[in-house]
Amino acid sequence: MVHARRAATALLALIAPACGQPTCLDGGAAGCLVDEDSSLLALRHQQREAGSLGARGVECPGSPGTFCDGNQCCPGTEASGYHTFPCPTADASFDGCEMSPSRPSGQVECPGSPGTFCEGNQCCPGTHSSDNKTFPCPTAEASFVGCEGGHEELVSALLGAMSREEKYRFIRGTGWKNGTYETLPGYYIGEAGLHEKFGIPSLNMEDNGQGFRTVAESIIGNVTSWPVTLAVASSWSESDTQRFGVALGQEFRIKGANGLLGPGVNVARVARCGRNAEYISGEEPYLGARLVVPYVIGVQSQKVLAVVKHYINNNQEDHRDTVDAIVDNRTEWEVYYPPFQAAVSAGVGVVMCSYNLVNGVHACGNPDTLLTDLKDKMGFEGWVQSDWWAVHSFVAEQGVDQEMPGDSTPSNDAWFLDANLDTLSDGKVDDMVGRMLRMMLRHGLFEPSNKTCQPLECNSSLYDADATSPEHDALNQELATKAIMLLKNEGRVLPLQPNVTLAVLGSACDAPQDVEAQLAQWDLGSYYNIGGSGRVIAHEPISIYAGLKTKCMQMGCTVVSGLTDNATEAVKVAAEADVAIICGATTSTEGHDRANLSVDQEDFMVSAASGLKAAGKPIVSLTITPGSIVLPWVDDVQAVLSVFLAGKYTGTAFADTLFGDSNPSAKSPLTFPVQESDMVAPCPEDSCPYTEGLFVGWRALEGKPVTFPFGHGLSYTSFNYSMLGVAVGLEASSVTGCTGAAVCISARISNTGSVKGSEVAQLYMGFPENTGEPTKVLRGFVRVEDLEVGASADVAFPLYENDLRIYSEADAAWTLPNGHFNLYAAASSRDVRFDSAFAACNGQLTLGLDQPCMG
């Protein structure tokens, strides 16, 4: 009878939430308002949701993914006191299960040693799987090194102690209502894993790379609505990017998540791409490679795994499931891979493969990109996770380690089913699961924490926990303000004087935030946030008009307004003002590319600018966008300020910049073209040849007119650049800031203006002629922070050997070309302040340019 009671207790534990009575578990069936049939129905419901009923018998209560049939024993659970108990379908007289010792509170079982428990920084006995070496308790601190073996031995012991069915929990997601696009209550967007006996938490994964996704109205306001990632990238600040990553990790942790589905790092090939705002790279792989490292380090410092995405060539949203990116290997390695490769070098836990095809094969299942390039050549040690329903066949052998979300819909099949997984060798399954366990251990996810909830118990964390803070609120405003780009300032019309009268004109100056409409349509954005899975709906965002009204209350200036898009009325309103401000904006979303590169109010902006110019008014153009735009009114205005969707403090950031409380220092990570036809458009058909090759974004526009170039951004002060020297070889490596470099360029940046300011000094390099490379590529940048008037800062631009190489298609390897390399220290891609050069000959670098290279 003792076994029957344990089985009943385990069953009742499953239905306790429905019962709602505490006596369900501690008083037995007599205290629960359900009968035996109800218990069995609850169990059948759970099995049906898992899609497993009848495949392997029935599921053991409390052990998802573990099945039994007839007179077999189920693993002990917390509800059964960790005693094994009979399978629910066992004969009533079956009494063959062994007593399992109770697990002491706060302890977990040592894998491979049943009945031996541990906690914290203790060692478990060696097992055959660990080569008889002792190894850390699963819940030890990630840094604990007091045993004979380390994480590898622990991983081996865990894999040796888990059944195939238990391992399957890690390599396919769960938590979605089968046949729907809805998650089950208490589950995150992505769920997997969980093995309580060994202290392994569930993987609770949530969108997105620029904040905790708004999946319900209750979340609005209890997480921070940050600027989009592209806006953060506009500061070109590695330190700020890491602070951003740390803050994101903290908020996800408080919300119960230990996996952050970001960052997005795809290079902006298509200017109209609906998700460019989410991507940290802008148009330049080097920029993305530099910034993704501190982002990943910041997030994962908070015991939250980062998921870098979307690998690879997810460069447009229109028909993203079927578009086939036809890309040569050189272009992949030189343009599209570098941000991912940098994330791998930073120790990113997860790489998410994308929806599109690459050279005829779906990215989630492409062995060339996943196995050969990512896992072999890049040395990626984490796991490959599919984007949601991006798997189109059973592709475990082709490099996908985890299918998400793991359930099917009427239009999407699930492929990582038992029947398919059973065809894999034990070694393959262990490789897939081992990748997950290693990353979870390495980044502290096994360390006990009340912040990581388990499925069915996560509603409070997910929906109610307040994850923001005054510190995050202040950082949010700082990042938004640093993202403001001053693109034009003719006649130094900015900063504004304190006693000015402003005419604030156009509907975008006072843009509403329609929360109800956005909650009703997942791919609807606003002028404060994008749509789709990257959406964090800003709580009571501050419009430009509101920001300026508040500022003028503080400073004594006056605001008059015309908040419609009637240009004639705007000119009339501005008659009583000293300066006119006109506003335009647009947004974007996942799943669709932008229809064009125009702001939604383009006609108003053109007409208003023309009319105000004729009236002799100084005009300042303000734009809020998810990426590049055309500005056909630009010649009629004196000043242009722009920002990529900036979240809650959009209006405050503009106001502080307009009045000089903040001296702008952002540099554009994108080109603003003269006309839309200058940019690559989304492929209208499924076949999508990347015919431009290496000439992506700004690189393709060198020598052509643009409105504002890549890397451009003005300040209210001025900076002088002077060269201090160029060194190569061992001499280069000895220069401060250039350790390990093959070439080092030293420069002095001086503030020659009248106010304190920050400057992003950039280094561009030109490869030797006849290499097929663009005229210039970005190869360095240094953000010089808060330089006082008259002060100077010495900076170094290190060039490492990898920076000098090109990818050879013929050799499938990197090579250092012979010839002259040109160097350009610059304030933007088109504002070169000084230049220099060096030469390479058969791998040897020299500053002598007049000697021919023989051999």
C-alpha cells in the first residue's frame, strides 16, 4: 500500500493547482475535491499536451519525458518524497519498487551515485562516466575548482545518469498549446530542460535583445522600454553597450528568465529590412563585431544566456521563410559572419539559426553554415537553436541541437519527435545535450536562485515582477540621449538659446502610444518601439512636444504648436516663433519590410520646410526612424537631428540635445542616401543572389553622393586629429593600446571648440589594388569621452593580423595580400583627417612603400 500512496501523491501533485486545496498533497485524496477519475483525466490531459500518450506507455507523474508501462517503477519526485513508485498503469498488487532515500532539503543527487546528495561547493564521488574523478556538485558555483575533475567530468556524469527520454527534454522545446500560436500558462516563449533531481533548472527563454518583450499589458511599466539596439549602437561605445547588456540581464533574471533571445547582429544589407532596428551591426560587420562582445559579456554576467541571431543571411523580412540567399563564401566570411564569430569568441551560449534558405538549403539545417563554418571553423562550443518553427525536416545531424518551440501548428510541423530522435546515436544525443549543459554550468545557471522559476510556477515572475529600477531608468534616458545624431547644423543654429520661442510642428512631434492597438496586433509598432517579437511597449513615453514643454518650463522659453500635418497652418503658427521645429517619423516590424525609405509625414516635411524657408525661419528637422531614410527636405532646413526608435525618453533626449544640455556625439551606423534606388531593395522573388558581394551598404556608395555618410555625426564643439606615428611588427605590439597588433596607428584628438564634448575617432583601411576589396573598410574606432575645451587625448588604433587578411575562395582560407595598405583616420567614412600607409610582402610588414615585392 505504501507504493500506491506514493503514486497517488505524485498524481495529486499534478492536479493540485486545479484542486486549489493544500490538503491535496499533505492530506491525501480525502482532502481533495476530485475523485480518482478526475486524477486520471488530469494525467491524460498532460500526456495529450505533450503529444506522447501511447507512444511509450504513459508519462511518469512529475517526470516530464519519462514514460512507463505496466509493472515498472517511476523516478521519485518531490511530491513522493523522492521514493520511486509504481507506474500508474501497474497492477494494483504490484509492489516491486525499491525505497529511495529522501533527498535532504536544499540538496541534489550526485549524478551516477543514487542516494548520495550534495549542495554548493562540494564534490561528488567519481563515476565510470567521469573517469572515476570526483567532480563538483551540480549546484556548485561556476568558479568552484576543488575537485579532481571540473565541468567536463560533471557533464559526463550527468549524461551518463540521464535516460534518453530525459535528454530529449533539452533538445526540443515545450510549453505551447499544440496546434496554436499560444503558450501555456506559466511558460516563457521558449522552454526546455529541467531535471530537478540533479538541480538542473528549466531553460526559460524570452524575447528579446532590446528588452523584455511585452507579451501582456501587465508587463508594461515593470520592465524598461529601452532604445532599440541600433540606437544604442549609434554611440559606438563598448562600455555603454556592456552596461546595457548587464541591465538587460538583470531584468530578465528578475522576470524569471535565464535565456535572452538576442542580440540580433545581422548586417544591414537591405535598407528597408523590417528588423534593422534590432541589429547592432548597422551596415558594418566590424562595428557589429566590436559591440557584440561587451553586449554578450554583460548579459551573461547576470547568469542569463545570450542567444545571438539570426544565423545567417536573414537580411530581409518579406517572404523570409522561402527567400534563398545565394552568397559566396568570401562574402559570408568577410561581411556576414564577423559579428557572429565575435559573439562566439565572447563565449555566447546559443546561436539561433534563421528562417531563410542559404544557397538552396534552409539555414536551420544547412550543414555548411552550421557544422563546417560555425561549429568547426569558428569553434562554437554552445548549441544551435532553431528560430520558432524554422525547422523544415529532421535536421539534428545537420547541426541543429534544439528545435523551438517544439510543438506543431496547422502550418508548422514539429520534427524533433521521439521517433526521429530515436534514430540518433547516443554519442550524437550526448553532444547536443552536452553543449547545453556546459553553457548552463559555465555561466552559473545551475547555481540555486529564487529568481529562476520552473514551468507552471512562473506567472508571478513573468507577468507581475517589477524588474526596472531608478538606476535602469537613468541609464535608459542616458542611452536615448547619447543616441541622438546631429547630422546637420548650418550656421550653428543649435544649440538653442534659453529664451527662444519655438514652433513645434507636425503630428509626429506629439506621437501617441496606442497600447490597445499594439496588444491586439503583434506586428504593429509605434514611433517609440518596433513591432513583432522585438517589441517592448514604452510606458507613457515622452513625446517631442512634451519633452520641449517640460524643458521650457525649466528654462523660460516658449512653445507654440501646430500638431497636425497641415503645412499651410504650420507656416502660420511659426510666424510668432524664433525657430521652427518640424517632425517626421516611421516605424517597422518583424515579418514585413518597410514599404519605402520615407517618413510617414514626408509630404508635410517637404511642404513645411519649403514654406518656412520662404518665410525666413530657421528650421530644425527632427526624425524618429527604425533605420535609414531619405530626406528630400534637407536642403531647406538649417539643422537635422535624428534618432532610431528611442523608447520612453524620446522627447527628453531631443530636448536636452536641442538646448545643449547634452552635446551630441552619436555617429550613424547607416548611410542616409540621396534616393531610395541607391540602396539594395528586398528580393521580390525567392531566389536572392547577393550580387553586390562585399560592397554592402556604405561600401557600395563610395564616390557617389549621399545625404549623410556612414560614421557621420556632428558635435557642438570641434576636434582636431593629428598623427603621432605608425608602427609595424614588434614595434607596433609594444605601443600602449596595441599589444599583439601587427600595425599600430597613434593619434592625438584635441578639443578645439568652446564646449566639452565626446568624439568617436574612426580608422578606415584600404586593401592593395586588385584584391577585389572595397575602397575602404572600417578597421578601428575609439570613443574619446568628455574631452574638456583645449584638452587632448592620445589614442591608438591596433590592427591585428586578421584585420589585414582576405578570404580566398580557391584555398578556403584567409590570406595576407601583398601590396600597399592605405590608412585613414577619420571623423566619418568621408571626413578623413589624416592618412598613412604600410606595405606587406610575403607576410612581412614594412613602412617602406617604394620597394617591389618579389616572389
